[in-house]
Amino acid sequence: MRQPLIVGLGRSGAGLHLRALRAALERSPEAWRGPVVAVDPRPGERAPMPDGVTVTPSLARARTLLPPERAVVHVCTPPVTRLAVLTELCAAGYRDLIVEKPLATDAGQLAAVAALRERYGARMAVMAHWPASALAGRLRGLIASGAAGRLLRVDVTQHKPRFTRSLRTDDGHPTAFDVELPHALGLVLSLAGPAETTGALLTDLRLGQAVRPGLGSALLELRHANGVRTRISSDLTAPVRERRAVLVFERGTAVAHFAPSDADDHVQLEVDGRREVFRDDALTSFLLGAYTRFTGVPAEDPSWAADFALHADAVRLLLDAKRRCAGGPAGVHPEEAHRVPVL
């Protein structure tokens, strides 16, 4: 039976993964066994841990409590540290890894992570709970049925106010492309297939005299191989949270409202004016699926390489967007970005 090892007890590790692991046990008592072991060297900066969580200051100490052959490792450190953490984990013998998005923040890191996976035979499940959600499953079913005709366009809005974390110099997210867009990008690639970047925009966060380059808002426009057009907009200075995907078909429209935060796992789906509300704990569903795969799918199974390739392609699209924005226009709200030419 597998046992969780969480590396990083920040917002992702303590606030999301730990909560989802507890929910997974309630839904499936045999999902994993034993206490959760966590690695975090900052005892003064984290919230008190609940019962059943053993916190250690180093991976070396964690390895004495939880050897690699029993562990599923949750890599919840900031994106800029991803490669160093994965390198240390693989060298220590850990092979089953759930990795937060984005997989890498530049082409060199992505190539190095791919080399690690090949060298050590690591099984990497990149965090993709939006595509694993029941709501996304409904959307894929609607596309496959052809009931509304061919899918023409996908518009994703992913806004939230993020001033405090973005103003920190140690936030670990280089740009707005690295915060919310990786989740939306995984969703649209799962809905509409491979794509190429056609437009991008990045703005700065400005608050009084403080300026954080590239952490204001982001826009990504795609053309999929099947002709579908996608537009993903994310504003980290928005006054309210919003996570919405609009699918435009030949004969109708579907609007999917994803859960805006971990405070409520209800989602909504509107198809041609008819609205349905249902529970959809996508993160817990993703983790249960990942643990099941680690138990029964060997490393040589081609599905691991296929999954990794999909997430590597998502990183490639984000890097292309960043290149397009280097030295480009700033200060334009994402809803106005269609008026700004991107060369």
C-alpha cells in the first residue's frame, strides 16, 4: 500500500494536496495507508499541521521514515525550484511523483526534467485536475456526441485577485503565465487537441509604487490542429474570482463554471440556457486516479510517456507565449487584448 510524501507545505501542499488526501480517504479508505510524511524546512512559516502528518526538515530525514518503494511524492514547491527538487528526489530513489504545474518554466528546465524521467524511469503524474473533473467529462461528452454540431471556439476566463503573493519577491511564479494558465491550458488541450500559439499578451502588476513585471494579467490565443480557436484570459488583479469556460458550437453554446476555490466544490454547467449544479471535487478525483495508476500501471507502459508529452507541449506553448511578450506592450487589460497586435 502506498503512502504520501509531500514536499513543500505552502499553499499548494498544505492547502490543497493535504486536504484532497483526507477527502480521498473518506471516499476510498484503501487509497493509501499510514501517516502523511512532509518535507518543509521552514517551521516558523507554516500553519500547524493536523494529526496524522509527520513533518521533517529534509528529504534525507523523510527517507528514513518513508522509503522510496512505498512513497508517492507530491512535489508542491514553486515552479522555479521544480528541477532541483525533482533531481534530488530521483537521486534519492523516488520514482512515483505527482508534480504541480507548470512542469518547467523554461526550455532548459523542461529538457532536464525529460532527461530525469528517462534516466530514472520515473512515473510522473503532472497535476491536471481540471481535465480530470466531472465537469470536463461532461464537456468532452458533449463534443463527442455532435449534438450541437462541431466545436468552433473555446474561451476560458480565469481571474482572481492575487496581490499579496504576487508582491512577494520569493513567490516563485515568474509571470502570470505560470500561475493560473497551466490549469486552463491542460483543459483546452484535452478538449480540442494539439494547438499552436497565435497571440499572447502579458501585463505588469502595479500597486502604488510597487511594480512586479509580468504578474498583472496574461492572455493566450491558440489555433488547434482541428481548426478550433481558443482564448485564455487571466487577470491576477481582478476584484473577484472567476473560472469559466465557454464552448461555442455550430448550433449552441455550453458554459462551464468551475469551482472558484477550494472553499466549495460545486460546479455549474449551462447548455443553451439550461443550468445544472453538481458537486465535483476534481482534485480528489485526480489524486485517486493517480494513486490507482501508480499501483497498477508499470513505468514502461506508453501511457506515462504520452501524458508527459502532453504536459511538455503545454509548457512549450507557454514558453512561446512568453517569447512573444518579451519587450511587448504592457498595461492592457486582458479583455482589451484583442485590440493589441501581437507579432
